[in-house]
Amino acid sequence: MVMSLHSTLIRAAKEKWAVPHFNVGDFEQFRGVCEAAAKLRAPVMIGTSEGERDFLGLPQSVALVKAFRDQLHLPIFLNADHTRSVRAAKAAIDAGYDSIHIDLSREPWNTNLKGTREIVRYAREKCKRKNVKCKISVEGELGYIVTESSKVYKKKILVDPSTFTKPEEAKKFVRLTGVDRFAPAVGNLHGIAANKPKLDFVLIKKLRGIIPMNVALVLHGGSGNSPAAFKKAIKLGINNIHISTELRIAYVKSEHASLHRQKNELAPYKLAAPVVEAVRKKAEYFIRLFGAYNKA
Ligand SMILES: [Zn+2]
């Protein structure tokens, strides 16, 4: 029996390391991340955005995670990342996802609060009905992160601090929704900008101080931050970090090189092998950096 996501996150918070969350959109990425987790005995979250899960399929994503988790005996969890509607979140819960990130951060406060609370209730009810030891972890988000994960921006992007999450609002949001994980806007960006993101460490510390310890504090848009910034953010209370763009870059670079090197190769799995390895190495780098190795 592997550890639950909830207990893994609580352990990470206590011991000051972070559970890595890697986005995947195909089997090569799945395999690369799971091989990294197996090699370093690390708990990992695998996330599919709405686009990624449309491509992979909901039941197919659930089956793949289960297959890797059972075979490797590792805490590998599937998260429905940035789910922007209550309907899509319920569909992921019904399909068997371990975790839902309901992201209504672009909506007004009341809509966000109501929708997030509805998903927390739906997840709890689902577990009750299953009549087994079940805990679907739900993440809510407050404060709008302005950019996209599929982009490497040529320009500098400076986020206006007035749009960052306010600690008192965060506390209220967590209390009223009952979420298991909370994603704030603290200067983080999706994608990679020409400048390093300027994380507001004072705000991270304040948020950790005001939000109960059994609620994970999630950093989205991990790609593009310096190792020192990650370490500081973890020390101050971040215990779950999302990486997408850097895995995508490793994937695409390696795929181009593989196709170029093996012009006459017709077996797709031979062309894909270096891609899996590139994803694995990148995932291993972050697992080590976040202190998540040997924690499974
Ligand atoms: Zn994100």
C-alpha cells in the first residue's frame, strides 16, 4: 500500500521538501517521469491540463497512472491540472483522478468560492460512495497567474504585485472551501519569460503562517526559477511545485535531434527512446532539487 497524496504532502511540509508535479501529454512524458520517480524512489504528481487530458483521454490517463503505480509500488498520483469549469472537474473525479485542481481564479471571488466548494463536496461524496479508504485531493487557486505554459516569452514579464494573493483572503478562501491544497499568485509565471520570475518570499512566508499546515502550499509555473529561488521557496513553506515548460523543452529538443540523427529509422519506439530519456533526466533534476528523492 503506497502513501496517500495527502499524507505525502503533509510529510513534505514537515520535512521541508516539495512534491514535484510534472505535466504530461503523451506516453513518452508519462514514461520519462515514472522512470525518474522509480530511479530516485520519489513521490510524484502527474498532471494533465485540459488540453493534455483531451489528447490522452481521461480513463486512459487514470489507467496509465494506476499501471505505473502498481508496477513500481510508488506514490504516483494523477492531478487534473488547471480545470477551469465545475463540469470538467466532476468529469475527472468520475473518471478516477486522484486529485483535482479546480482553477476558477479568473472568475470573480464568489464564483470561485462557490465552484471550488462544490468540487470539494463532490470529491468527498464520491469517496463516501466508493466505501473504501479514499481521499481525492482538491486544490483551489486565488490570484491570477497571467501567462501560458506552452510559451517561452522573448520579452520580460513583470507581474504587478497588486495582483498577488492577499493573505487574509487566502485564509478565508481555504477555510470556506475546505481545499487540501492552495495555489497562490506570488510573482510566479507559467511558461518562461526573458527575466527570472521575482517571487515574493515575504508573501510566501506570510501565507504559510496563515494557512493551516494540513493544507499544501503549491507553486505553479516552476519552470524558469533559479535553484536558489526554489530552495528558498521550499524553506519558507512551499511543498508542491509544478513543472511543465522545462519538460516540454527537453522533449521537443530531443525529438528534433532524434529525428535528425535517425533519418532512415521507421520504428517509432526507437525514435522515441531518446525523448523518454531526456524527459527522465529533466524530471530527475527537479526531484533532486526539490529534495523529493528517497521519500517514497
Ligand atoms: Zn499551473
